[in-house]
Amino acid sequence: MRIGTKNRWNGVSGPLMLALCCGLSGGLMVGCQNLGPARPGEVAGRYILTIGDADMAGSALSTKELGERDSTARDTMTVVTLPLQEPTTPHAQIEVSNSALCPPTCLSVSRDGNWAFVVEYRGPAGAEARMVSDLPVGNKLTAVDLRDPLRPVISATVEVSKEPIAVAVHPDGDLVAVVAQQARQQIVITPFKDGQFSGEPAAWPLIGLDADDSRPSSIAWHPDGKALGVTLQDRGEVMFYRFKRGDGGELALAPWGDPVKVGKSPMAGAFSADGRHFIVNNLQWGDDVDGYNVGAPAGQLVSIRLGDMPGGLESAEGGAAKHEIISTATVGVSPIGMAINREGTLIVTANLQRSHLPDNDARVDPNARGGSISAVALSRDGTLTSVGEYTINAMPAGISFDASDRFVCVTQFRSFDSNAVDGELGFWQVGKGPRWELKSADFYVGVGKGPHGVLIVR
């Protein structure tokens, strides 16, 4: 590990070896007087989990062209154990089909950290594939056994619905919810027990809406496991559902209030730790935007105060709940990744900016190639307050807090540092003094091709 230099350690490249790489991140550090030098071993948790898409270049998000790729590379799930060790750190990697066309919520982990779940929105590219449209349509949900993190094993797969795009595990760990793009089968819940999908998946349409063909973009369980939030990117809405299990194990959903108009192109949503609010990241993409996403304006976070849920699933009162938008905050352009800290007091977003443009695009600013991270404070009453935006010399996607809330880990699908090798995980310190602050750490972990979703398991 080389310290105090922009040169990364380039011992062995590729997905089969991880190296801690030290250097300046290129991040714009603002107000970091309270944060000292960061050490790799201070990142807290049991392990870091990330998935990588080997089928497309980062520029495919703007050009729809897959770009040059290594014919031997495969989609992966990488497990990096914590604490990080210098100069190399223990890790494991297995092949798991996944797609960076999904939001980072295409990856989910059970609360006990023993099982990971990944949806397959698009299958692996064939030899002749050149465009995003050449990728086969996916339909699978994969379960990975992580009880021994350094020996991950695919324990089960199941076909759920066409183009599953996001996944969330029930707090009890015995149900896995998926949203997909197939009309009238957009919500799918499948039982999970002892490493196997233990029953037939149950599917529902987007009940409570006025159209059968809406395309959800994410799903999230309420902390008590009795409700679900579903974002609808094409409609600019969020729909909430009450959930109930019958005595015989049957599952039921019913609308919890009316759809909530949240703005333009909500990518994903997450419940606050106390379950009183739902936070949404609006990308501001659309047909009226240059390149659909390239010319997007600044992104937005939206805080929704949830209505009460009295009575049971059949309660008319529950169905009439009133959800209310109470606060918004501006963040960076295209905030594709979002995470809330364990205390429920700080939100960070990973913003694409224009980092997904090809190098020869006339719209590229040579002095600002990368993306950014935004930090937004969340108060107990749901109010959002912008803290700052920090540049990152890479194309970010997924983002996660560590177990101590003192570090943020962000995937770098590609880096604009000429010394970088493939995709990386970058790290940022989180400080709380008179005001929140972020500071880029000077170490990275190389993880191979196209990392996007990431979670730090506590």
C-alpha cells in the first residue's frame, strides 16, 4: 500500500484479486477540520457486499451501446471481509447474473447478514451483443448463502416475473419481495426458508392504480414488516401497501392510502428507521430531457410523512390513510444511489452527474468528468436540510454507510484516474461537529468489472 501518492498499487489486476490502493481521491473536501486521516481498518461491519456487471461500459447508460468488453469477464458478487487489511484484504467472488441498468436496490441482504438476494433484470450478453437491447430479458431471483462470507454459495434461484428490477427482504428474513415489469405481475413475494425458495411466488398487479402496465422501479419493507413502499418512476409516484399473513400462510396486500405524487422520475425509496417517513430520490429524467438522462437538472430528495395505519388489512380507515410530502432538498444530478444512516439522521446520494458520457462526447467537461456525493440531514420530523455536495473522480452508483455510521462506501463503476484498475470501492469519512461533513479517504478496494450495488453488513 503506497501512501501519499496518486499512483494505485497495480500488482495484479482483474476480478480474482483485491488490493487496497492508496492515493488522493480527487474529491472536493469541504469543512473537514474535525476529521483526521482515515485508516482502512476503521471501516466497521462484518463484510462489504457488491455486485458487478461485466456486460457493459458505463457510457451505455447514455449511448445504449455496450462498448468493448472482456469476453472472459462475468457478472459477479464480491464479498470483502472487514476490517480491511493492508496491502491485500480477504475476499471472495462468485458469478451471479445482474444488471447495472437496475437501481442499486437490485441487491438486498437479510437482517442477520446470512443471505443475499439479487434480481436479474437482464441476462448475460451473448457473443454478438452490441447494444443494450441485445441483452436477454431476465426473470430470475438468486439467493446466495453468506453464512461463511469467504465461501459464498448460490443456494437457490427462482423465476419470478419479467424484468425484475429491485428486491427487498422482509425484516423476519422469510419472505423476499420483488418488483418487475410484467403487467399485472409487478409485485412478487416468495417464501424463503433454510436457503431455499420454499413455495410458489405470489404475484399481484399494482392495485390501487388506474393502469395495469405501470413500471415500478423499487420496493421497500416498512421496518415492522406490515407495509411496503413501491416507487413508480414512469408515473412520478409512490404507492404504499398494507401486508398481512393469514393463519394458513397465505399472503395479502391492500392499498395503504392513495398514490403520492412525488416529482419526476423517482428511482427508489426507503423508510426511515422509525418508520414514520419515506424518502425518495427523484432523478428528473424524462423524454423531454436531452438524451433522456444526460441533460437532467439537479436531482431531488423528497420526504413523505406516512399516515396512520389503524385496524387490520381490511380496515377502511387504513385504506384512507393520508400521506403527506413535508420536505424536499436539492442534490446532485441523477442521484441514482441513496442510503440513510442507522440513526436516521443523515442521507447520502451517489450522483452520476455526466460521468456516464463517453469520452468523446462534446458535452463532457474535461475539468469535471466524474460524479458527486450529496449529503442531506434528516430531522426527526422528516425535514430535509442540504449539507453539501462533494465531487468524486469516478462514476458512482451504489452507496452505503458502514456499521458505525462513520464511513460511507461508494461504488466506482469506472474511475477517471488513469492509474485505476477496473471498478473500485471508494470510502468517505463522515464527521458530525457543529455541522455534518464528509471527507474522502485515501484508500480504495479494486473489485473488478462494473460495480454498482453495494451494502455493508453489520
